[in-house]
Amino acid sequence: MRGSGLPVGRPICAADLSGANEAMFRRLQSQVSAMGVARCCFCPYRGSFFLEHHASILCTGRMCKAYGVDTPKTSSDPLSDPTRARLFAALGELRRAARTSELADLVGLHVNGVRRQLEQLERAGLVDRFKVVSGRGRPRDEWSISPSAEPANQRPTGYAELAGWLARSITPSKRQLREVERNGREIGREMAPGATDDLARSFEQALSALGFQPSIQRTDGGFACTLRNCPYRDSARANQELICTFHRGLTAGLLDRFAPDAKLTRFEPHPPDRAGCLVGVDHVAGDD
């Protein structure tokens, strides 16, 4: 905002402001809050607002960026509704299934209204619903991003433009590739919600949230997974060896957290536009 006196080149927050600027920021914040968003600051990269609740949503006019999966917005898309966009973003950030009540708490809305919005996302093929029995009473609904989710009828992408620039700028040596895989593994550990008693399902949910559209086939010794989409395809076109090495590390890191005794036995990259990369995981006790 020219002439506002606000800091340039980085996001702003209340700590940056004083006097008239703070009053202006508070007015802006209250207007954004009326849209159902908790707080706002300026994005120096897009010249637009960064709107944050408990899930990260970047509003850029035509694009709503959920954590992990870019979600294009059109007037006919279910994600053009702010509440549904926030719910989809929350599931993307969690990278696991969540109960209706948990999602209602995250977005600060009544559980009945949230359930209706989730059902619309389910009908649109963007989320899956699971019936989970826990103690006495009726089974409860849990929701996760669908493996076949295509926001705005487009294959998911994952921060493709920025990642493509980075991939194009690096020509890695063998030593650097080892470092890339090691870093990917650390990031995978950070991303995974934690240990699970159903490795295949948790793995599917995490990769669905990242936009890989996984297809799981359980086996006697574990499971095999076909990745039907490459959300990093623009980057992989620029430097497939680098991106696939990072993804291998990321996959191993997810397994480290989900089930430390799981073994990544197969990781077979395919051309990014065709996708179909193959992942194999050895059996883990309790993953039946």
C-alpha cells in the first residue's frame, strides 16, 4: 500500500505498526475477520493478502493456496466458498483424517454447518468420509482429502512455480544429492502427524494431502503404492533427478514417523507428466 508507511518487502503484523498505521491495520483486520478469517498481513510476493485461520490460505484473486496442494478457484468450484476452502486447507495442513468436531474447532464454526460443507466437498470428490467406531454409540465421521481430488477439475499442483525456479538453478553432484535426500527425509519426519496403527491408510492420506493421488494395494508383506499425479511436475521437468531424490527422502521420512520399522523397498520414478511412480513398503506389525 503506497503512502501507508507500512514496511515494504516482508509481511506486516501488529508489531510493525504504531499510531495511525495500527488503527488502519485494525480496521483492515476487522474487515477481513468479517469474512471468517482470523488475521491478515500483506504478502510481499503476490501484492495481495495472506489470510490465516488455523490452516494457511493464500488469496490471490483466482488462486486459493492450501498447504501442500494448490487449489484454483473458479465461480463454479466448491472451493470458491470461503468455509469449504478453509476446511479443505485444514485437511491439507493436517495430512490425516479428522473428525467433524475437530474441523469445526479449527475453523470456529458449528459442527452441523461444518458437516454440511464437508458433505458438499464429498459430493464434489474433494474429500472422503470414513465411519469410525470408537467405544459405544454411533460410528463417527472422519474426513480426509480424496486421493482423486481435483480442485476446479484440475490435477493438483504443489507450489510448482517457485519449486521449478529452485530446481532449475541447481546442478547437484552426487554428494549434494545425498544431502537433498537427507533433507527430504527430515522434512518428511516433520510433516508426518505421528505413529499409526494403519500405515497404508496414513501413508495414503498424507500423500493425498500433498497432491500425489495415491492408489494403495495392500500385500501380505506391506503395501504397494502407485502415484497417479506428480504435483511437482513443473519442477521435475526442470530437474527430475533432484526432485525425485528429494521425494524419495520425503517418503522415507514419512515412514520413519508413521512406523519406524517400516522399510522403503521400492521407489521407481516415472516421467512427471505421465506420473505412475511406484512405491513399495515392507510389512509393519499392526498394519493389517
